[in-house]
Amino acid sequence: MGELKSSGKPFEISKREVWEAYERVKANKGAPGVDGCSIEEFEADLKNNLYKVWSASSRARGEAVKLGS
């Protein structure tokens, strides 16, 4: 019988939504996340870190993304 096949990404989130979320956290002077990565550390590799957040969010596995060194 036919099986449902995943499109590869169970949850659609745009890169723009990730950028807007980052801007809100920065404006609120957000606290470090579960990995202890501060806004300053996050911004040191902003493009890569935003991609990591977007990619993990798109997979929607509920896992924390480690960004710090």
C-alpha cells in the first residue's frame, strides 16, 4: 500500500522569520541560550549561526542547537 513520504522538512520556517526572531532577541538584550552562547558570541559568526538555527528549526526535532565554541 502507499506510504506517506516526507518532503524532507516537516516544518517550514523562512530565513526571514529566523532573521526577525534574531532582531527581537537582540533588541531585548536576550540572555544566553542553553549552550551559553551570548549575543556577542552569536554575532561573531552571525551568518553561520543564523543558518544553523534555520536548519534546525526546519527539521523541527525539538533539539537545541549548540552554537558556542
